[in-house]
Amino acid sequence: RWAYVDGVFVPFASAAVPLEDRGLEFSESLYEVVAVINGKPFRLADHVERMLQGARELGLQEGVPPLARWQHVVADLWARERFDSAILYAQLTGGTAAREHLPGQRKKPLFFAYLRPFTFPAPSLIAQGIAAVTVPEMRWQRRDIKTTMLLPAVLAKQQARQKGAQEAIFVGQDGYVNEGASSNVCVVRSGVVASPPPGERLLEGVTLKAVSELCAELGLPFHRRWVSLSDLKGADEVFIASTTTLIMPVVRLDGQLVGGGKPGPITLRLAYHFQKLFT
Ligand code: PDD
């Protein structure tokens, strides 16, 4: 296996990040996860644009390779590994400097990427749906930036697993839903698909954007609006959307059945069409 680190391809096993990398020590670091099917990245430009936006917030924008470079990296890695289905994991860090919160002299940002074989959810799993639990929001205030500060997401997913669920959904102190630990959340009510509004409360998903476009094509109304906890629990249908889960029905929430415990027709329709886009 291979990795792309700081401009060169190196064997995966010997690829390494220095101990004083600022991503490692301060989480001064952004990441992207891109679906790669038969060598073809799904909506790569959207991922690159999102990393660039985050990098501007962190002052690391000069470290984000241009789109053409990403395309080259994916093509080169894929030519070496030829996984049928994989994710591209890419990370940009603040680079190496003597350990101080504000380093006197900062090195240039570090960018690395690699392909990992990945099995996306099969239609049979999508037809079944998953269980989710809600958890109080415990992350920072800029969830629109895709940083590697993922400890709250890991802890929330541990809580989910302990309760036999596959995803945790963060709910703010105000009682409104933000997003999943690694996904966006959508509800369906009376034929209308809705997801919480874009902003600093949540990460704007590449998959969610595809969902909104799909809704437009299928003539389904799609709204960005606040979703309260009771709104979520009383929805006709609930689904999550992310690079790794695709469009996945949620059929159980905090132990209660959603929509009778079966994926709803609109979710399944979106999931079906999404899969066609994707493969
Ligand atoms: N997570 N919200 C959060 C908090 C996420 O971590 C993710 C993705 C999304 C969905 O974004 P997208 O559709 O662009 O994948 C929303 C990735 C898959 C991860 O952390 O593994």
C-alpha cells in the first residue's frame, strides 16, 4: 500500500508524521473523506473546496493542493492499489514547529492522503435501516470546520454502540438537532424533506448537497429549517447522510421506532437514486 505525504508517494507502512506535528499536538488540522469507486472520486471538487474554506479559517490555505493535484493523487494511488471501492483519506496539518501554542517560527503545512479499501452499505442494509441515539452537543462552536478534533464524536459513538445503535445525533442545549457524530441528519414530514440550516452549528456535507440536488430532480421539496428533538422523534421518516453511510434510514431513535420501524418510501427512493449517482 501507498501514501502521498508532503508531495511524494511513499510506502504506507513507512509513512510517518513528526512528533511535533501541530495536527498531532494541537489538532491544528483538517481532513476529508472522499468515496472512490473504481478509481473515480465522488464530488472531489466539493471536498477540496470545503478543505480550502476550513484552511482559510486556520491560516493554512497555502497548504491545500489545487484540485488538479488531488485528481492526480487519487489517480496515482488508485493505479497502485486498484481497490474496487475505497475512501480517500486526506489531512492537512499545521506542520512541524517547536511545541508552543503560537510557534515563533512555523513550518509549512503538511498534507497527506491515502486510499483505504472500504465497503459501502449494501442495498440490503439500507433496506433495513439503523438505530441512532441522541446525545447532548459537546463539541466546540465551529462545527462547520472539518477539523480532526474528533474526541466528542468518538465518545458519542461509544455511547451509541453501548445502546446497540450505529450513530449518535447531537442535540443542542436549545433542544434543536445539529447533526450526527459523522453524518448530517434529515427528517421527512408530509412529503417534505428537511435538514437543519447551514451555519456554524454543523458541517455542510457533500452528501447532503447531493441529497438536495436529488430532491430537486425528483420533485421533492427540500427545506433547511430547525428541527427540534420532538420534531425528530415524531417525523414520518429520518435518515442520515454521509460519505461512508450514503443515505441511511434511521428506524429506531433512543429505543423508539421511527415511522413504524421500517425505512420510509421517500428515504428509500432517495437512497436508490443516490446509489445510482454514486456507482
Ligand atoms: N464524516 N457531519 C459530520 C460531523 C461529519 O463528520 C460528516 C462526515 C458529515 C457528512 O459529510 P460528507 O457528506 O461530506 O461526508 C457531516 C466523515 C465521513 C468521517 O468523519 O468519517
